[in-house]
Amino acid sequence: MTWLLAVCVPGLLMLSTFGLQRLEEALHTERTPADDVTEYLERAAKAAPAPAPPSAEIRDRRAEVPARRSDDEPGLPTRSYAHARPNPQFHRTQYANRV
């Protein structure tokens, strides 16, 4: 019975390699990356950009956000940061004194 396994496994491996080689040859195309880039740029040029909404619509959509500014960053909005406090239910693990 083991002779059957010793004969069939290498034979199946050889058949699968030949099949995969034929599959790779069928999928292989002679294209360079430059061809892909030019095709992408052509498709991007053909696509028409969406028309911009009127300026009145943009002003209505704008949300009012209060901006906090610090002294060292005069033009940038910054957020205040609250430090997290430890959970009082869990205490630190007491390690043994190794002295």
C-alpha cells in the first residue's frame, strides 16, 4: 500500500507543476508598468469632475466649532487634554522584596 503512495504523490506533484506552468503562461501579458500608468492617466482625464456647488450651499453646510488657541500656536486650533486617573478599584501588585 505504501508503494502506491510513493508512486502517486510525486506523479501528482509533477502534474500540478505542469498545470500551474500552463496557467502562468496563459496569464502572462507583455505589459510594462509605464503602460499601466498611461492607461490610468487616460481614464482619469476622460472622467469629468463633478461640478462645484454654489458658494451659498457651502456657507450653509459649515459647522460652527469653537477653536481654542494657545499662545505658542497663534493660528492653530488646539484641544485641551485631560489626564487619565487610575482606577481606584484595582491596586498595584505587591512584589516580593528580593533582599
